[in-house]
Amino acid sequence: MKPSIFSRLSNKLADENKPLLANFFSLGLIQVINFLLSIITFPYIVRVVGIEYFGLITVAQAVMLYLNVFTDYGFNLTATKDISVNRDNKTYLSTVFSEVIVTKAVLFLVSGIVLLLAFSFVPQIQVYSTLIMLSLPIVLGQLLQPLWFFQGMEQMKYITYINITTRALYAICIFAFINEADDYLYINFINGITAIIGGVLSFVIVFRTFGLKFKLPRFTQLTRQLKDGWSIFISTITVTIANNTNILILSLFATPLVLGYYSIAEKVFLITRTFAVILHQVVYPRICLLAQQPFKILAVFLNKILKLILLTFLPLGIGVFVFADYIVFLIAGEYHSVASTVLRIVCFAPLMAALNIPVAQTMLAFRLNRTFATIVSIGAAANIGLNLVLASQFKAIGTAWSILLTEMLITILLYVVFYKQYPQYSFFSLSRSGSQEQVKQKH
């Protein structure tokens, strides 16, 4: 019996979405494993090296975070798009891969030089020079792991395999080599070395499985990569600075106890926000690919993503809001009203962050990078300003409100500016008309 039109259409949709579902579960598995290994290693590290040394480790990791953003230079977005659109052209893929890796290597060398200069001229940093230099392999490991390539090819399963291997190796090394307080110097070093091992494995997969070849790029090719990624780099570094100053600004006005309350709620917030990050990474290559086709096709896909966001993040936010007291109790072992209140305020921020994914990624897919960077920069500036005002008056509660209001502001600005300046990309109206056409064709 010949299959019905509905059956054929369902099978086609299932086949088209298999890479998306596979990538979503791959990234989700990575986050679950990272979370479980953190639960195992975090208490052990604190007990062995002590709270003071653990604080120094965290400071060094924060420095490495900024260096990671500098060396990544927005390639996780720009290179991902190039790879996704040209995934069947091995020659082009080899060129892009080589250009990005060499450009990141140059930026890594610049980072090292900047650190050496800082050690020479800033006495406060020189005291921690050994710890920071031993933490530098974290940046090198990040450089060598081409997440952007696997993301663009929609083959995130390889990153899952590599992440499981390196994180398990990290946990084993922590328990094997970190035995006394003075070993705190080597915790970030172990983290970096295991990441480098993951990078080597990534290169083996890229060259053997995907058949790419390394080509030493010319200087003009490197400068082109830097020029193309400038707007994305500015928006990325701006977001990084803004997102990592919340607790720093709060520390200017609050006691360590209040900082602890805030940290409990922030940890839960970051975990729930992870789902938005996964969705962002999974759908971006597909949006870039569909952007090469008539916009009606992309509009239908974007509306499906928007519905998925509402069906996922709205119940998630409501659940966290209702059970905030119990969540805090499970983490801290006792009830803390301040932490619960902060959690109830920020619980809908992941929804706001997820809602901007369709419009933000459409802007990037159509190379509206400057507009996107401007909006994100406005949001970052607003976040810092709101933090300074609200945290000084309301402490942790004020910081929580600044996070939620900033996420709302960025999402509203993205949609308003996008549809006013680029009405031709209105995926709401196009999706409705596309659906009507499909109904007519069926009848």
C-alpha cells in the first residue's frame, strides 16, 4: 500500500530534525556530565586546598575566561556559519579551519605577551604569576577544541565523546595528584592539560573522519577573519564583561553572607540558563543553512523554535518559582529567604534569554552583525548601570532585578529594532502565510 502524503511528510520532517535532536541530546549529556563531575570534585578541592586557595583558583579561572573570549574572537558564531553553509565543500572547509586555528593561535600568543607585560608592570598581579601561568593551558586547550566546526557540521556527538573523556580524566587526576594545600597551583594546570588532550583528539577526528587538510593561511586571510569577526567579538566580550561583573559589583555593597545567598540562586539560574545555551548552539547552524533558501522556509522553522521555547522555558520558570524554597534547601541544607527571593526573581530570565534566540540568530545569519552588537552593548551597559544603582540599595535582590530587567531589555530591543529596520524578515507574518498556503495545497 502506498504511504499517505501525511506519512511521507512526517518521515521527511523526522529525517530533517534528526541532526537537531541528536545535537541537542549530545550537548545536554555534556552538561549533565559536567554537573555530576563538579559535584564530585568541587567539595574535595575545597576541603584539600582550603577556601582561601580555592578563591585564588577561581580568580585565575576568571582571568582565563577573558583570555578565552579574546582568543575565540567570536569564531563560535562566524566560523560556525561558514562551516554550516559550506559543509559539502571539503576544500573550503579546510581553508576556513586552517584560517581560524592559526588566527586563534596568534591571538593566544598576544595573550601570553600581555600577561608577561602585566607581570612586569603590575605588582599586584606579579604575586600570582605562577598560578596564572600554570592556568594558561586552559586557554590553549580551548583553542585546540574546534566546537565551532562540529557545531557547523551538526556533528556534536564527537564533542560529547571528547568531553566525557577529558572530564573523567580531569576528575581522576584531581583525586590522584591534589593531596595537600600547596597542590592548589596544579588544579587549573590539570584542567588545561586534559583540555589539550581533548584538542588533540579533536584534530584527529577533523583530519581523519572529515578528511580535512591543513593549509597555512596567508596574512591577508588572517586579517580578513579578524575583520569579519570584529562585531561579534565586541558583542561577545561585552556580554562576558557584563555577565561576570554582577557578583563583583554586589561585593562592593554586600557582606560575604549576602554574597553566599546570591551565589546559591545564581548557580541554579546558570543551570536553567544552560538549556538556552544548548538550544542556541544546536539551531544556529540550521538557521544559517535555511537562510540560503527562500525566507518563508526559515520563517516556518523559526516559529517552531519559538513555540518550543515557550513550551519548555515557561513551565521551567514557573516550576523554579513555585519550588524555590525547596531548591535552596536541597543545595544549602537549610532555608534562606534571601536566596529564595533572588531565585524567584531570576527564574524567568532564562525564558527571556531563550526568546531572543530566533531573532538574534536571524540577524547573524543575514550578517546584521553591527545592529546585533549595538543592542547587546546597550544591554551590557544597562546591566552594569542597574547593578550599581539597585545593588547599592537592595543588595542581592537588586542584583537579581538587574539581571531580569537586562534580559527583558535585550529581547525587546532585538525584536523592535529588527522588525522596524528589517520588516522583510518578519517571520511571524511569513510563517502564517506559509501555513495558509500549505492548507490550500492540501485541499
